Amino acid sequence: MLKRFLATSLLATAAILPAQAQDPTAEETAQGDVSVTIYQNGQALVQDIRTLNIPRGTTRIEFPDVSAMIRPETLSFNAEGTAIVEQNFDFDLLTPAKLMEKAVGSTVTLVRTNPATGAEVRERAEVLSVVGGVVVRIGDRIEVLRDDGLPVRVVFDEVPSNLRARPTLSVTLNSNRGGNRPASIRYLSPGLDWSSDYVALYDEQADIVDMQGWVTLTNNTGTTFYNADTLLVAGNPNGSGNGPRRDMVRPGTETADRERLGDFYLYPIEGRTTIANAQTKQVSFLDVQGVPARRTYAIGSGWLQSDNDFRPVSSAISFSSSSDGGLGDALPAGTVRFYQRDAQGNPQFIGENQIGHTPMGSMLSLVTGDAFDVFMQAEVEDREVITPAEYERSARYRVYEDGELVREVEVDRTVDYYRTTMRYTFTNAKPEAVTVQLTQGGLDRGWWARDFRIVSEDVEGEQLNYGTRRYQVRVPANGERVVRVTYESRF
């Protein structure tokens, strides 16, 4: 109730505030030469150089218009001939809620308006409490200000001296001389963040993609940074990582033509820009046309998997970030949204996916959704024991008592060999043939499963590792295809 009530009394509050209580304009701000370095973990490094008249001896200097979320412990101050004695950050900002809190025990004026006549009635009231609502004493009665929508305003006699209209940092200095000189402050602040978004227009007939990359800046620090030199850092300085790269086929080995800082890439914003508080700003950083791309289809199957029904295969768009025939840049983590033109030539949204920080030269295959017309069903068609149980090897177990080895026991292990035939049935309702990448996993179930061989396969596969084999299956237009693979293994 308090929050909504204070919103109705904001008009009167604004009437007593000086002009500086509002967000200052570029001409009014106390900021100097501002540089902002923004990381992708919601944190930024702010550097502000101001020309100040610093007197000789011990003095207190105020820096208004710093981030309202400043981390004071990260502050660094530098001015020639000075040394810091003490620093303070005043973050108790002037708001309607804070005005009411500071008015507890004081007297304010309530202005009630008759909605029928428009007549105003003014009463002096002592603010008793703002916990859970506003409780006031008016004459000899106690009243709770109701949240009933009736026009009511609160008029305050003055602004409390301990409330700041703008976030302010104060520094107590010892200076060995007086006069004007540059003074710089540097600090870390949460509330500034950036992310990458990619807009990709896919041409299926030409097998190319046009891609634009956008940086989205978000400022929730409570402060506007005017005419700032802005630098974006792609990487994870806090070591948190950026999640699994499920759609990166292979990371690249090319160095992008960008400035690097340690293990991070830098993306400067061209020219200076104002990053307004509570604002989202987008800036282009990538615009590439005609990159070779193709639509791919894929599906996986586990060992001895028998599907009860057909499953749709995934549809993906594959392309490269290499300098030769690709996007030619390192890609910061973000969301890639794909569009494709319809018969009338209008771009239509066809899917999106996330990418992690991607080095130049990488091969990507980004899944956009399930294919409408292409399905697959995996089934165990036949499975039989092909050798009788036989002595395989001895297992040696050690027996301990009170922490000491007392004896070793040998136990015979036996295993059976199996011949298993998997049947994969593909269907395609599209008017053109498609190639589906089938990945058979689970071939390394235990140490014994590594001893397997392929007896026969309708499509020659590629062994990716001990546990995974991949097949490229061509499915005819408006038709189906059955692929069988027979394995012999110990599981």
C-alpha cells in the first residue's frame, strides 16, 4: 500500500525538489571524461577524469553522478600532490519512500481533493510510522492513509539534509598545494551489462546466410553516463564459463583481427555514446553478406533403443566463422535468430539458438527446431547370443581386516557374446531428398563393450570414438528408407 500511495503523492514531492533532483542533462552533470568498460557478467569498470579546484591541506571533495551501485571497496582515486584520508559513498537517495521514512516524527501537510468539487482541504499531520503503511496523527486522532484512489498529496517542508538527489562519492584528501588539476576516480559497478544478438537471413535456394550482429547495452546503475568512451569485453573474467557449446561442431583455430586483453576480445563502440539509466541501447558490430550455409538434419539413438513411435529429426543451419568463406570474426556469446523469406519475399522467423564465446574459424550447426516432414524410428530388430557362456577372465579381490590385507580371492567372470541388428526407419514428406545425420551412441557401455565389431551396415558409418558411430542417410523425396546395422559385442 505504501508503494502505491507514494506514487500518488509524487507530484507534490517533485514540487519541492531542486532541478538537480531529476536526472541531470549532459550540461548539468558533474561527470568529466568518462570511460566505461563493460563485461558480460553484469559488471563494469568506470573511469571518470574531472578537473577540480583542490585547496591546500585537508579538504573534502565530492563526486556526484557516480553509479548508484558503486562498489566503494574498488575505488581508486588519483590527483597530483594528494593523498586519500577517507572516502564515503552516500547512497541514501531522494525518493518519495525515503522522504516519508525521514519524515517519521516530523510534521507534513496533507492535501485532500474532493473529486466532485475539486476543493482542497489542507491538514497538518505528524508522521508516526511507515511500516506496512503510513500512520499519521492529525489533531487528536490517529489515521492510516488509505490506498483507496482518492486524490491526496503530501507536502514536505524541506528536503532532509541526509538525502542526496544524485549518487555522490566524497573523498577527504590531504593536498600539498592548491589549484585546479585533473582528478580521476576508477571503480567497479554492477548494473551495467551487455549481450550479443545475431539476426541471420537464410537463403535456402542459394545456400547462403546474411548475418548482422548487435550489441545490447543495459544500464540499471541508477546513473546516466554521458558521452562515454565505451569498450565491451567478450569473455568471463570471473571464471564462471559461458555454458556448454552444444551446437559448435568444432572450435576454430584462427585469431580474430581484434584487440585482445589477456584471454578476452575487445569490442569498442565507435565514437562516444550516452548510456542512459534504465535504458537499453543497441549497436551494430557485425554485418556480413553471402556466407555459405546449409540446412542439416540430425537425430540420435541410444544403445538398444527401441522407439515406440517415430521421432522428428532436428533441423539446423550450419555455417563457419572462419576468415575464408565464413563470418570472419570471433563471436561473443549470444542468441542467433534465423529468418527466411516466404513466397512473397517477406522474412519470417524460423527459429533461434544460443552460442557460447566462439573463436574465429569455428564450424557451427545451430538447431532451429524439429523438422515437420522428416522422422526416424529406431528399433532392435534382432538380438541373439552367438557364443555359449565361457571363461573370460579372473577377477582378483583383496580382503582387508583392521586395515591390513589378509588374503586375495580369485573369482571367475563369464560373459556372453551377442549379435544385435538395429533397424532405423526414416520417412520424408518433403518434395526433395534430404540427408539425415544419425548418431548411434552407447557402444562403450562398460569395459567389455569396447570389444565390438560391425558385421554389416547398409550405410557406411564413421566411428567418432569408442562409444559413438555416425551415419549419413540419404532419404528420398516423398518416401522412406530403412537402414540396418548389425553389431557383435559383449553386451
